Amino acid sequence: MGHRGASALAPENTLRAIELAIAHGLDMVEVDVHLSRDGELMVIHDDDLARVAGRHEAVASLTAAELARVDLGDGQGVPRLIDVFALARGRLGVYVELKGMHTGSALGRLVRSGAAEGVELISGSFDAPLVEELRAAAPEVPRSVLFRPASGAAMIETCRALGAAYAHPCFRPLPRALVQALHEAGLLVMAPHTNEPAEAKAFADAGIDVLATDDPRVLVRLSA
């Protein structure tokens, strides 16, 4: 899975980064979403433009059209999630991390509109209320819960409470025993993203179901 697309090769969370993930044969991309001022789900990690564009403006203060014109480098602006779906349809899956307020409900509305038809879609968040929003709005979308350091028992309890299919521990180390416990609870497991081939191999050896990286060449080297 490409973390924010092939973000080592193009500006993160852009259509170009997703095109490169497709070109390198990845199965899925992870993208992050916030809502624009006019209610569009926009693909961007932070809630402001400071880090990615040097502009001290909140994503929520700008319209989708204004965000599309923000210079992220390589001729890329902030894309709408609906445009990511159009690019990915039939080519790779999309894992949507819900970041901003009400993004779970907004994604549910987008799914009900048919915009995600033909897209292998997973969605999740660190924030349980956003996962619950998504479950209420589009229960058919497979859900994940992202975790900061937590015990296996706590992760299992939270995933069960939210009806999540995936546990996504975003911490290290990730021992085989923890992965096994999550599997025994019926959960699929995503690893924290890594750009180190040795760590990617260790995650794979631990039985991880989904590996993520900024640089798809890492996974190519792993499979060689």
C-alpha cells in the first residue's frame, strides 16, 4: 500500500502520487481527508497548508476550487476524494483515513451517491467517533481503527465495539504474538508505514496483512 500515494516520488496525497503508485504496481493507496469550506472531502493530511504549501491557512477556510489551485509542487494541487476514486477505479484500492470533523458522515454520503462504485474501499481513523459516523452512514464500507501504543486486548475490544475488520497499530515494535492475537480475534492487521526494507520484511514475517510505504521501490526490493 502506498502511504499518501507514492509519496517518496511525488507530493503526498496528490493525483500524481497515486498515478505513480499505480505505475509501480501497488494494490492500494492510503489517503487522508478533511472537509473544505464548501463541504467537499479533500485529500490532505494536515488541517492547514503550512507544511505542504507554506501557507498558514486552514483547509476548512478554503473552497474545493481554491484548494485545487494550491501549489503543492510538481504541478499538483489538493485533490478531491471523488477525483481520487475516479483515478483508482478498477486499478487499485483506496484506504481513506478520516482526519477532520464530520468526515465519516461525509464519506458515507459520497458512498451512497455512487461515487465510490467500483473502488475497493476501506476507511478508518484514530478517532472512534469518526469510525462510528462512517458505520452509521455506510455500514457496508470495511472499517479500520488506528492505534497509538495499546495492548492487544484493548485493540480487540475497540475494534469489536466499532465493528472494524482491520486493526492498524501505528507503533513499534509489532511482535508476532500481538499480530497473532489480533488474527485469532478475527481481525486483519495493517502495519505502520515503513521505508526500510528490513523492517518491511520483519512486518511481513510477523504475519502482517497490509504493508505500507512512501516508496514503492521498498516493496519491490522486498519481493525480489
